[in-house]
Amino acid sequence: MSSSIAENLARVIDRIRSAEFRAGMPAESVALVGVTKNRTVEEIEEAVRAGLTDIGENRYQEAAEKLPGLKLSVNRHFIGHLQRNKARHVLGLFDMIQSVDSGRLARTLNQHVAAAGLRPKVLLQVNTSGESTKFGAAPESCDEMLEVISGLEQLELVGLMTLGPLTGDTAAIRKSFALLRKLYEDYAGRPVGNSRMEVLSMGMSADFEIAIAEGANMVRVGTAIFGPRTQ
């Protein structure tokens, strides 16, 4: 018999709390974002009723179709790649945009949110694995990117995000997360512009415990909560 979403969510939370303890982190210091790509409104609401407080969507088209039908209150994160010509579509749908990966995208978002009177929280996405298939700013360009984004009045830059490498090599995954943690700690010690380092978002279903061991305070988990995708 397959487990319910509520049962899966409880297990994921237990694993997060255990990982916090092993890492010497305060209890309940890691936020969980449930990744709801290809999940129905009914599945999302089942998870929210079971205690999920944050959800993450990868595609604005899908989010625009289903999120207005969500009746329960939940914090909404955009976590997918965002093209500049689609930037305005995510505004108003999400509380945080985790995938700002260039100065040009940040400026475009700033223009649109200024017109809409919004001020979303954003994270700078960094490509710490060096994989050509991944989006994100190069680590060596982070100083410049943070200067640009933190200088935009309508955006609230609050941290960093990365995707771990798609590999079973634990050492490579750990190295990728450790690099983001080092950048995060460096910038926390010497803030750039109006930025502040509050969110270190890294780790998904396959590697979130490694991410927590490396200092993540936000993880993005889908399959371990909702089960394998059917699409």
C-alpha cells in the first residue's frame, strides 16, 4: 500500500529534524518547500492541511493555471528557470523568486514590480556544480551580481540558491553545497549593498540531508512528499 501525502510529509520532516541535530543546528531552523510541479490543487491542499507551509513551482504557465484555485494559505516560491520575457507573469503569484540568475533578469523584474507596486523577496541562483546544463551565476561573478540586484529598490535580496549536481557522487554533491555555504557566509560577514543573507536554499529529495549537513536552512522536496511524478 502506498503512503499518503501526510505520512510522507511527516517522514520528510523527521528526516530534516534528524539532519539538523546531526549538523548541530537549532531545532526547526530548516524551512521546507514542497515542490508541487505536476501536482494537483487537491494534492497541494492535502499537504498544506498536513502542515506544509511553503510550496515551490517550476513553471509559471502551470502555476498561473492552478494556484488561483488554491483555497488554503501557503507561501509560494518560484524555483524554476525564468526567462526575461516571462518575468512579469510570475509577479503576484509568488512571495519569493529563488531563481534570479543574472543582472538583466533582475532589472527586468525590478521594472515590472515597480509598475505593480510589489516588492518580492529574491535569491541569487548560483551554478556551483559548473554543469553546462544548469542555470545560475558563476561563483566568481557573485560579487557583481549581488551589487546589481541589491541596488534595485523593488527587489528584496535575501540569500542564495543552488541545484546540486545530478550524480550519485556524494563528494561532488557535498562540494557543490559547501561552495554555496562559503559564499553565503562570506556575504553574511560583509553585506553587499542592501542585500542580506537569511536564506541558503539547497537540497532536493535525493540530497537534502547532505545539504543540511553543509548548512542549508531551506530545502526543496517534491518526490519524497508527493511520490513519483506521473508526468
